[in-house]
Amino acid sequence: MPTGIYTKTKQHCENISRALTNKKHSKEAIKNQVNSRKVNCPNWFKNSEETGNKISNAKRGKTYEQIMGITKAKETKLKQSKTRKGKSYEEMIGSKEKAEQWKKKITEKYIDTKPELIIDTILKELNVNYEKQKYSLKGTPDRFIKPNICIFADGDYWHNLPGRQKYDKQITEILQSQGYKVLRFWEHDIKNDKKLVKSKIQEMI
């Protein structure tokens, strides 16, 4: 910390030591710290808000590659891929219980797409029990029917990109090699030909 901003007192050092010892701050302690900074360092908050707005405006509408630079973005994605490769959620997070909680939170926050909702209607008409967003399986099937049927509702735009088509094909092959049956439906087919979708699901069941 540069000199001249504040003088380190014994009490200040004790507060820092206490904060580092505790893994979590209480809400009250955090609130007191914020209020203290607002009084003693008003310019800090003002400058932080201005800086945050500048950063937000600079990033708005840009892709990750545009912000980070293509080379750096590729390096970062490659590192993330190597770190996660072949690992389950439990291995990445380090706890099966935490992994299940994390999956549950994501499922609760997930907003179903229109094609997925149409598939839900079809499955209910067929009186079939199913699961949403099967995170434990490769590719996270949008709907899963026990014991081994995976259903994907592929959006017309994103899943029609060359790179995505290759990825989807790999996911299908992996699941099939593991003994799962895979059904993939295009968004336009789900919306325009529900009878076809229903018949294919019924045939697979």
C-alpha cells in the first residue's frame, strides 16, 4: 500500500489479522467496513463507480475474444479445457454434496426454452416421467427418460454453426457408446411438426 493514504495503527493491524483469520466476514462487519469507507474515503467510492461504468461501457456488446484478444482468449479457454478435461462436477468442486447443491441451484434458475416446453407437453401427453437438464451425463441432455433415453432440443441458430454441429455429433456418439439412446430435434421441427416429434419419442420408448 503506498504511503500517505493512512497510518497503520496497532488497532488497524489487529483488525486485518482478525479478518485474515476468519474465512468469512459477518454481514454486519462488511456493512461497517463499507460505511466507514464511505465516510473516510468518499472519493474512493466515486472513482470506483466511474471506473466500473467505464469498464462496463468498454465491454458492452463485445465478445470474449474482442475483449481479451484472440490469442489470449484461446490460451485461457485451452487452460480451462485442460483443467476440466475428464473431470466430473464432484472432482472439480471437491465435494459430492456441494456439487449436488450447485446442480440444484442451476436447475432452479434455468429458464426453459420454448422448444423444451413443447417437448414437456408431449411427454406429459404420453404420460412419461422425465428429468430436466441431466447434468450428470455428457452434453447435459435437455430431457432424460429413465433408464437410457436422452432428448436434445437443438436451437436452429446455435446448433447449426459448424463447430457446434461437430460437438453435438461427438456428444451423441459418446452417449450411444455408453448405452444411451439419443433423440435430437431441431427447433423448427418441434414448433412446426409436433406429431413427428411425438411419434419418434413414442417409438423410442
